[in-house]
Amino acid sequence: MHAHLRLGASRRRCGTTRAQQDGDVAPMEGPTRKKTPASGGRGGSRPRRARVFTKSDGIQHLGSSQRAKKRPFPAPPTGGPPLRVLPIGGLGEIGMNCMLVGFYDRYVLVDAGLMFPDHEELGVQKVLPDTSFLAQWRDKIEAVIITHGHEDHIGALPWVVPALDPNTPIYASTFTMQLIQKRMKEFNLWNHNRFCKFRIGGGHRFNAGPFEVETIRVTHSIPDCSGLILRSEGGTIVHTGDWKIDETPLDGHVFDRSAFEAVSKEGVTLFMSDSTNVLSSGRTVSEADVEKALIRRVMGHNGKGRVISTQFASNVHRLASIKKAADLSGRKMAFVGMSLRTYLEAAWKDGQAPFDPRELIEAEDIDKYDPNELLIVTTGSQGEPRAALTLASYGGSRFLNFRNDDLLLYSAKMIPGNEGKVMDMMNRVAGMGPTIAMGRGECLHTSGHACHDELEEVLRLVKPQHFLPVHGETAFLYAHANLARQSANVQHTSVIRNGQMLGVAPLRSGRQYSSLGSMSMLGDVKLTPFYNDGENGTGTSEELAIEERMRVAVEGVVVVSVAVTKPEPSPSSEVGDVDDKDQGTLKGNIRITTRAMWTDGGRLIVEMQKSAEAAVRRMPLDVTLLQLERTVADMVRRTCVQYCKKRPDVIVTAHFATQDEEQEHFRSVKNKLGKKKTPADYRRNNSRSSRGGGSSRRGHRSSTPKG
């Protein structure tokens, strides 16, 4: 059977793959209880049952993310270069790593990550890849392979998995699968038949779609990180995942140079490598050096009060260093922040935890201990609004209140874009009295991504025919491609963006598909990211009104209510109460409310009301309410531009006034003109009171200033 034709058994449940029969891949079994509980109360006498907070019934959170749009696939099913790469996310940005890798018309999806929003995406908590494209072409996607458990690699799975064929398997390492299982249960999407665990390194292989997959052990800032070797009849692809070279990793799992050397001898058709730190010179600091710095700082605070540390919750290796420092200084350890326990318990269930979660004291018991015997680890290193450290900086945490004798260790890096939030938070903390240790000179953190010299070393090690930089901003990708050409003598490199399909063929074929050598652009598709507001709201930027949110925040909102009164023939005794020049024109009883705007002590509102009233008077008697609303909105907006150079969103609701509203309007006009009420006015008021009636606006407070 030709390799480029779809095999009937290519997409099947984990329990029936050839690789599993060989012992390399195992289906994810249902929940099992270990004799040693994963967590418990103080002393470990009783195991604490893990709670699963349900966020969706499996459908509620999806919104419009599964509605397939009719878009052509950006590559022909046959002909041209056999190897294809289509990034869905992760190129030209940090995060949302998601990529289709294929052999002719058969594909696997490598990673399914999300991206965190920037300051312009107000109210958004997650940015997701274009799952509607995946839903449209689900028949081409035969497997999902996850390289490791960071959110920018697994966070979009609750939206990606429903977009795929129900039988498409998902492969991940054992620790990563613990994180995935918890996440999928929160969204009611867990199905143990679809989720397959693989072992990392050791030459273990399994089949996924058109590829024979071998995993490579790489070091990173979370356990169980793997690179991928994807072998097919069309050539071999190597994908590093996120990585660095740590010569002295705390868990003993070293970067597997030998695997890269071995695949280099076979011949690597296409090499894809993480570009995040390409602009950082030298090499990354080992986690062992950070451990020494943490121990030094903690020991130096003995007898002086509490030690509080903040870090990325996923860095289980860092937790091991903190625990070692706590043990050496005779301190007990507590977590303040749920995500810390989530990662530690996942590692414990997988047998990779540096210590038993039952050794932790509960957050609510912190105040029962001598401050000199406490080491507290908290979340919130990036200034997240609801994280424990941020709440404590405002004095709003139930468990953590800062003291003058506290030492705060900032064992993390400020992610680009978060600098302002983090420094504001640290300024608030400093004002409460604690000593703060942070900065490069303290050596309390190291990156999980390879720097310039490490990237160059691995390029020289692999010796690929073609190179495609991935994971990073556009400037990072170009810098990495230049590094490959200049330092590793890789002649065929390319930089692409999300939605561009790149085709690659082995050089030994002797066929040239474009001026790039054996690399060619096969097609392009416009991808639309999806946004999630943290609950069930998922949609495009238009559906979630992302631009409108920012415009409202910057320019403000004006709400105008217009009760329109048409002129009617009236007895001369009553008509004489208003000016003759107003006869035969529309009148409007106008109320104006503003939000997020400077009103100059109400003067702007007065000007807007005058312009709105003038607009109503100029309208013909047969005007429709829609025309009136548009005219009033335009006049109010013009007034704002002239007065304060702002262009707010103006919302006008107009209706024809009821009899009670007309009478209220006439009374307001009389009061402004200083007129006295006529006997007819009193008779009408008494008549309404006897019927129990009154103005439909009774009890309503207008924000329009009087006069």
C-alpha cells in the first residue's frame, strides 16, 4: 500500500496500536488509588480527596470555536514535496504553540497550547488557536502529540479535542498526561480510551498517523519534556519542543545529546527548534546554581522571620530546591495558591515529585507556627489579578499578610508585557515592610529555553538539510535562521508565519521545488484566533467585541434617553404657557448618563443635552425613531470631540412619550421658564392622584444636572 494513501487502521484507539503491543505506548487507564495517598492533611493521617472543579458540561465552553468555515486546505493532497508543516500558532508570537506536521495528506498535530492576552485584550483570559480550521479538516488529522505540560502547549486541548474526530488519539508523557487528565475532567471531556502515554528516550517508538515517532529527552523548566523524531518514507523531521541544555539537572534526567547525534547520522530532512532565547548570549544557568542561591538566601534569614518565595507553579524542580532549603534551615513549608499543589500532586502520582505533598502544612494554619520556622511558597509572580501574591500586596489575602521581618524571594522572570504589573505589585509589597530579593544578580531564577550558544551547538550536532525556526517572535525566528546559516552551515532555511504551509523534500531526491532548494511555500490560509473570557464565553474578536472593549475603556460611554413629544392642538390657556416659537416642532425630554469620562463637573453633560435638544427640534415631525437616534448620537459625539477631544460610544434610545411623560416634560419647561401652574395643571394632577397614577419616571434619578 502506498504510504501517501490513508490507512484504515491509522486512526484507532490507544489499546490497539502496534506500538502499545510492543510496550512503548500505554492507554491512559481509569483513576486508580495508590496505597500512598497523593495528598493529605497535616501528619498524613488521612488522604485528602482531590477536588475537580467542573467548568463546563463538555459543550458550554466551546462557543463558536467549532463552527467550521469553508476554507480550502493550503496544500494539494498529492504531488510536490512530501513533508508538510502548517503552524496554527506559535510563530511570530510567544505561546499558543500548535502545528500540523504531515506526510502528503496525512497529518499529526504537535501541541495544542494557548496564549495569554496582552493589555489591549480587556477581559480576555485565554487566546486560542483557530479550532474551526481544525474542525473543518479533522479527517486529515490522525493523532495529537504533546511535547510537555506547559499551558502554551496543552492549554487549548479542551477546545482542540472536540474539534477532532472522536477516535483521534492524543499522546503525551506520563507526567504531562496527569495534567491533561485533570484539565479534561474539568471540562467533562476525559475519555481514557483516547489518551495514550509514551515513555521518553531510550529509543522507544510508536506509530502516530503517517509517522513512526521516537521521543528524545530534553531539559526544560517542567518535568517530562520531549523532543520528537518523526520518521516517514518522505524523510525525517526533528522537533525539539521547548528545551535547554542543563548539565546538572536536579532530577538527573540529562539532555540526550546521543539521540541527536544518532538521528544526525541517519540524515535529518527538516529540523525545527525553539527560538525563544536566541537573542540571549552564552548559555543558560543550571537549576543547580539556582538551588545554591536559594539555600544561601534562606539560611541567611534564619532567626529573622518568615521566608516567602514566589515562582512559576509548573517548575517542580524549583520546588525541590525550595524544599531542600526549608529542610536545611529547619523550616516547615506551606503553599498559598492552588496551582502549586496541582503540579506537585501530578508529579507525585507519576512518581516524580521531589517530596510528599502531605509534608506541607495547610495555608490556614500558617499563623499557628513560629515565623522563624516557616517557608511559604506562593503563586502570582506575574502580577495576575486573582493570584495569592497580588491579593496579599493589596492586603486582601485570607492566608498571607506581609510583615516587616519577612523575606520575599522573587524566583521567577517577568514575562515581557507583565513588567508594569509586576513592579506595581512589588512596590506595594515593599511598602508593607518585607525585604525583597530579586534580579539577575541574585541568581534566583534561570530560563527554561536555550540561549545562543546552546542553539548553535545543537544545530551543529543535528546537521539538518533544512531548518525552520519555531516558537518565538518574528525577530527571533529570523535571528535563529541567520544563526543556522552562518554558524552551522545550513544552506536551506525558511521563516514562515501562522497559516503558511511549507513543503520540504529530502535533498537526495535531486528535485528542486523552488528557489529555496527543496523547501517551497505550498499555500496560505487565513487563521482566526479565538478568545475565551475565563468562563463559557468563547468566540472571535468580533464576537467578544475586543476592539469595542478597548475603545470604551479609552474613550468612554454616553447613554442618552429621549422621550419625544409631538406637538398637538391645545386649548389657548394651556398653549400660552410655552413659547410660540416651539409650536410645530418636536420636543425631547432628555436624560444623559456617562461612564469612564471626564465631564468637567457636569458642564460637558449640559452641553451634550443642549446639542441633543437642538437636534430633536430640527427633526421633521414624521421622523422615525431610528433616524432621530442616529442624529442625536452624531450631535452628542460632535459635542464631545469639540469639548474634550474624545470620541465615546454614544448609545441613544428614543421613544414617543406617554401622556404622563408629556406632562412631566411641560412641567419641567415651566419650571425652567419660571412660569406658575394654571388651574388646569392642578386639576390634571388631582385627577392622576385619585387614580393612583403618576409619572412613569417616578423614582428615577437622572444623571443630567439641573439647569
